[in-house]
Amino acid sequence: MASSYQEFQSTLTFNEKTYQYFDLVKFSQQVKKDLNRLPYSIRVLLEGCLRNTGKKGFSEEHARAIIEWETAPGSNRTAVPFLPARVLMQDFTGVPVLNDLAALRAAIQRDGKDPHAVNPRIPSNLVIDHSLQVSAYGCPEARSINEQLEFNQNFERYQFLKWSQAEYDNLQILPPGLGICHQVNLELLGQVAFIKKTPDGERIIYPDSVLGTDSHTTMINGLGIIGWGVGGIEALAAMLEYPSEFSIPDVIGVHLTGSLPDYATSTDLTLTLTAKLRGLGVVGKFVEIYGESAASLPVETRAMIANMSPESGATMTYFPVDSQTITYLERTGRSHEHTALVREYFRTQRLFREGADEQIEYSQMFSFDLGEVEPVLAGPKRPQDVFAFSNAENVFNASLMAEKGLSGFGVSEAEISAQATVKLDDEKYTISHGTVLIAAITSCTNTSDPSVMITAALVAKKAAEKGLLCKPWVKTSFAPGSRVVNAYLEKAGLLSGLNTLGFNIIGYGCTTCIGNSGPINPALSEALLESKLITASVLSGNRNFEGRIHPDIQANFLASPPLVVAYALAGTIAFNFTNTPLGIDKNGQAVFLHDIYPTNTEVEEIAAAVISSHLYTKNYTDIYKSSERWNNIQVPESVVFKYEEKSLVINEPDFLFDGFGEGGALGDIEDGYSLAFLGDSITTDHISPAGRISADNPAASYLIEKGVQPKDFISFGARRGNHEVMTRGTFSNPRLRNKLTKGIDGGFTLHIPSGDVLSIYDAAKRYMKDHTPLVIIAGKAYGTGSSRDWAAKGTYLLGVQAVIAESFERIHRTNLVCMGILPLQFKKHETAETIDLTGLERFTIRGISSIEKPNTEVTVTVNRNDGSSDSFNATVRIDTPLELEYFKVGGLMRKLRTDF
């Protein structure tokens, strides 16, 4: 076992097998530090540093720094390395990772070195789950139609993935149509205790951990596994055994008390707690859940809460391993031998939670009473904007006339009563502000918890029995994260009601939540364009950022699955469920939501009767071989991927090594202009859209020029292997508000020297032609949302060399550094407004190449049009020595190439 900490190795003998492990108890006794005071999440970090000591990037000082962790919030934290047990990818973010890996292999071959050296060194899984679109819906054939369309549209991508699977060791790919990465991770991939065999036959046991290219990788925290989302380039580095590095975080302890009241679901708990944590300020911190009420939460509910960590801003939301973990492993079909080993190992290492946690110290403690949770929604534009379901009508109406921004739409008094008439299937209907056009029970967050799925199915069953139907203008869909959901609903006889209401299963994948909602009826789109109505979607997902769900729908609300069904029946978000019936039953009686809503006892009895480990073992037996379409894909044998020059899907990203345009860490910025002047909560969806490519987008013009018809655009997510498409899509979100183009929403900016208003892409190209460096100016929480590294790659390819913001979200800040873009943060209490920036100035930043340590300061000189100038200091948000090393060579990929 390669470590200089040989004295801290111990042997665990269990079931006649011997396992080597790195002993946290022995280490704590040696250094005379109390292990019991540390949060469990910090103990797991400690084990990783102890086990890897002696490997590149790990030292004895790192392990000592972790065990000496101090509770004081914001105290000076040492930067420590982290190397996961494995890497998890989905196809939207995973294809770019494997494309970068293929490009690195090709570059190494061109350098005269062995291309085989470029190969994943730790177990890596990719689940194809983000390419499914809701094209067909509301019919029994929906799933087969959508899956066939998915395969036809993405065949070239799938060929590349099949080649990758054949050429790389340590890489497994789950074919499309079989589940979503987070639920597969929970139900199959997550081991809790990871066992590695050495070449000489030794078994090493250690805590499972994962880095994922999806920000909601944190869902696995509910199973007691540490892990979080990272950008694709950082994930690639981990695959090649390059550790991540971050400052030892503050740990916020959340003490759960009480129990959920009737009619409050695990979704309501999740949304409410997420909003509380965002308000508490947990960005970049660990959250650890404890207390008697936490101990009673099943893993499925824990996973929902942990899934939403990116929405709270936390790096992860950790539930330590305990008896609920063991129960879940058994319930989902893991072997008795393995589950018993998990218990034994985690108890031995003092990583198993049992009894009270009075000895543990946290940076900050927060108490949350489950008894205060009520049914809620979140929206209309952000997941943290949570409000009572009973007040939804008032909240929406207030948002209509509120100032256009994070929660308002700026509808004038004259426009508030606007309506439109649409003809659907030869019937005319009137729609207005708040009309629900999409109602989607989406994958991962909620479908991990049978309680909310059974509740939704019972609401649908009882509604159908009373003769109620969803409104004809509502596009309904049901996309479970696992085929097990279908199995237990079918076993309970609960699919028929969902099918009657149009919630037929349309496939197993990430759909509406990622923007794969598919088209709405053309008559509705035309009516919205003419009337400028603010219509709504309701989905049981985790994200509702502007422009994400559907380009025509501006108000988007997160809700529990049963409320998704309720709003499909109501047909409008401006609906009072207490006073207004959903319809009239067959006997002429008014039917209210409370008439068809099941009790908690009813739901619990059904769940206990239908859910068994057999459903999981049956589903996952030979799952990697169960797709005939996938099995039939033929790919050529070649050590280096043979890129097709004319491909509009997969191209070699050689800009990662050789430079492209004016982007990257090229030294000082002299007289740069701002490409965009943005506000608060700019998401990675604003920066790098994933959904439909609209006809007026620069990317659409490019594709049409290349002979692609609009029906074959697919989506930005599906074309992430083509940098020409992605660069044109960067900052092209139709809901982007750039202060340089007041009154014009979308991907436009002012080309300052000429005064021309252009698309951001065209303006960037003009600046590049003149060799003019560019910066982005922004407010708080820049880069909120997904882990997509294309938000940084696209920014780089537009020639942006620095982003100056009030604060950054963790993943995007790291991605910027990995692309050689300088993240600068305004000093405390300073903003672009307090410094009197208009965005029209020219910016000079010197000393970039001579930055010698993380979180130092640089001076930004501002030259105004009137000839005046001043300056301000900004903090360089390069947070660790390893990040600085990557930045100085122009980005992580350049570092990887030089190291091979």
C-alpha cells in the first residue's frame, strides 16, 4: 500500500476476509487530537488524506491540518487535496470530458509519446440520461417514440461514447433509456465502503467518494458518501489521478427536530430547507445533518435534500452513515455480506453515527423543525424563492407587475388583463397570464422517494375516478429516474390514473428540468409571441432558472409531484385550491384538491406492500447489456479517435492546448472593454444554455449555413462536442439582461467603440479582430447552477480574460481558473455601482503574471470616456496553490499535456 503513513495501517478481518485500512483512531491517538469532535464529513476527508499521503499532491501536513480543524467560521483554512474513489458523468457534461480526454490522447501522440498513457486511472462511469426530449407525450407510445428519436438524433454522439468505452480501461457507460445518473448512483453504483484490490492481491477498504460532472452529484450525500459536482476539466484531472484542492471548509450543522405534518411532503421539506440554507449563507461550505429527526429520515428523503445542495450553494449536504444507510443498502438489493461489512468498517473508523452527536463541534449550528414545513412552491425564476402553496395565486400576481428582475416580470397595468385565444384540436380556448403550459414529473430529485411518487399517483387515480381530466393546453409528462419507479407503481396498480391524465412515462432521463421539454403546440407558441403573456410551467425538478425550461415560458415553478398533477388539472398557476374546485365529478359534485389527496398512512401502507429488494435486483441485473440499440452500434478500432472534419457534433477541442483567439491567461490586461455588464444571480444557464437552439440564435445561423434544418438542431447540450456551436451559444440566453443594452433582453451587447448593438458573439469577434481584451462585470452569485464547464470554455473562446463580480459560486469559479480566466471579486461593501462603473470604461489590470499566492489583490485601473481615471482593488479568487499553478500555465489542460 503506497503511503508513508505505514504505521497507521490496520487490518480488519471480516467474514474470513482480510482488509487493510488507514486507521483514523490510531492516527488521532498518535497526534493527540480528539477524533470525536470532528464532523463526520471532515473525518472522511481526513481518511482520504491519510490514505493518499505519499502520492503526488498529498503530504503529512494535510492530514494534520484536517485533524486540527477549527470551528471558527471563516478561519484561515489550509488548502488540502481530495481524490475521489470514482468519477460519475452524465452525457451532456460527460461527452466534453471524454472529448477532452480524446484530444489529450491525440496531442500526446503528436508529441511523440505513448497515447495509451492517457487513460482513466480510477473507476469512471457515464450514464446516458440527458439526451431524452419530450417530443411525444400523453399516449402509451410516448416512451418508444421518444427513445427512438433520441437515438436517431444523437447517433454520432453515441458512436463516440461507444468508441470511448471500447478504448479506455476503467470506463463503464450505461446506455440510454435505463435511468438517470443520480438514481443509478444511489441504487447501484454507490458502495459506501469502497474495496480496491492491489496487484499483489491485498484488499484495501475505504469510504466511497465521488466527483461528478453534474452539480447534483451531491444526491449521493444522502447515502453517506461524500461527493460533489465539478466542471468537466476538473473531473478529467481526477480520472487521471490529479487531486482537486480546496480550503478545509466551514461545516454548518443542521439539527433536525419534529416530524412532517400531514400533507407536507419530502419535496416541501427539501425546498424549504434549501431556501433556509441559501439565506444562511452556505456557499462553499459543508452542511452536515444531525439530530433524532435526521436519524429517522429514510435515505430516499435524505437524497432529495442532498440533491439540492447546489441550490443552497453548499458544496455538499452530508448525512453520515447510520442504520438508515444499512437499511437502504439492503432494500435496494446490495448483498448482506457487503452491508454488514459497511457497518463493521464504519463503526471501526468512528464514521458510523449512532446515538447522540453531542461531542461534535460545528462552525455554526442551525435548528430546523420539520413540524413547521407546509406545502410550498419555488419560483418563478429561482429554486431558493420558496413560498406557501396556499399563497401561490397572490405570489404570481404580485410577480407580474413587480420590476423586471430576479422575481418580477414588469407587466404594465394596461397589459395585466391580456388574453389570447388558441385553437387546439378544433376547440377554442382562452389563455392568460399564469396559464400552465407544462406540467412535468421529472427525474432524479423526487423520483428517488417513493412516498411522493405514490402520493402523485394516488391523486391522479382519484381524479380520474371522479372523471377529471387535465386541461387540454397543458403538456404533461412523467420521466422517472429509475425503472424501479415504474415497477412499484405498476405493482400497486397506480399507473392507470397517471396514464388517464396524460402522465404516461415518456422515458427514463433528465428532460424538462434540463430544458429538454420539447415543443409546445405551435398555436400556443404563436399566441404567446403575439400577446406577450407570462405563462407557467410546474415541474418536480430542482431548477427553474430563466430560459431553462422552455424559451416561450417565463414563469417556472418547482413543486412536489402531487402538486404537479394538481396544477395540470387546474390549468393555471393563479388558482386557489381552497376555494375553487378542480372540476365536477360524474355525480355533479364539486371536487376539491383535498377530496383526492391521500393521507400519509395510505401512502405508507402502499409503499410497504410494493417495494422490495427484488425490484432493484431484477432491474439492475445485466443492465449494461440490456439495450439492443446500443449493443448494435459499430465503431472502428483506433487508439486515437478519428474526428470527422465536417462533423457538427464532435470536433477536436485543440483550443485547450494551443490557444484560440485572445482568451486565456495571457498576462496583463491593457485597455480592455466589458463584453457584458450583468447583475446578480447570473446562472450557468444564462452563460451557456443547454436547451433548445432558437431560430434567432447565432448558433442557429451557423447550423443553417452548414445545411442543418431547424428540426435537426437538437439542443446546445447535445452539441457540446462542437465548439463552434457552443461559442455562438455562450451568453445567448433569451432572458439575459445586459446593462449595456438596456431594454433589450437576450444575447446582445454594445460594441463600445462603434456604438453598435450586436449579438455578444459578433461583438466578441469584432473585439478579437482588433486585439482588444475583454472582461465581464457582474453582481452576486455569479455562475450559480450547473457544473457545465462550457460556461467557462465559451467565455474563454469569446476572448474574455477576467470576470469581476461581487461573489462567485464554487464550481464556476473553479472552471474559470481551469480555463485560465482570472476571477476577481470586488472588495467587501464595494460593487460596480458604488465604484460608479457604467460598463463603458476601459479596464487595465497589471501584475497578473506575477501573482504569487492565492487570494491576493490586484489593482484595476478604470479609464473613462471623459479622460478621467481612477482605480480599485479586487481580490484574486484563485483560492489554492494548485489552482494558481493551473492558471499560470494557461489552464489545467495545458498542465496535463506537459505532465505526460
